[in-house]
Amino acid sequence: MPACQAVVVSCMDFRLRERLASVLALRHGISGFDLICLAGGGKNLAEAGPVRDVVLDNVEVSLRLHRPGQIVVVNHQDCGAYGGSAAFASWEAEREFHRGELELAATFVRNAFPGVEVRQLFVTLEETDSTGAQQ
Ligand SMILES: [Zn+2]
């Protein structure tokens, strides 16, 4: 049984499932991870509210039971919780917005769990986007 390397906070979007596992494994060397999936992913940590409390409770359980070395906060392209890609004027605007959201989420998690490494991850739905940029 492989060790739990990370607890991942992600969106429940079905399009993300295989892509997220692939990105985590191939680019970050993470194959064993606890997965917390609620619509919006990092949005639930960036914003105060009852959902954030649920996510934090689950992160705490993961850290206590499986002792992963890091927390990975995930947002993704075309996330319906943010209105999808259509809510943004451009791909660059969408990506920049999510960068800010992930920073808010990661900062909150770092303060909630000091001493645990926190990583931000923005996942595109395809290997490369229209600009050729990769995540
Ligand atoms: Zn989503």
C-alpha cells in the first residue's frame, strides 16, 4: 500500500478526475492522495463560510489519519462554480483570477495548518491550452 503523499482539495467536476490524477502523478510525483471534492475546489478555502469549515475538518482528518506531507489546493479551467470560462474576457484573465483565488486559499490553509507544505495547482482541461501554456 503506497503512502499518502498529499491531501488534495479539488472541484467535483467529472472532467477533472483523470486529468488531475495525471497531472499530480506526472508533474508532481504524487500518486497516493486523499481527495476532498466539492464544487469550486479552492473557492471553498478562499471564501469564509460553512463549506470552508467542512473542508478544513476533512483536511484535518486526512492529516491526522494518513499524515500526508502536503496539502494541494486545486482550481481548474472552466469551473462552473465561478461561472465557467465564459465569465472571463480571456484565457489570461481566467488564469490570473484563479491565481489570485489559489493564493487566498493557500494562505488560509497555511495559517490553519502551520508547518504543512501547501501547494497551489491550476489544472487545464487539456494537456495544452490555446496559448500553448502548460500546467
Ligand atoms: Zn469546477
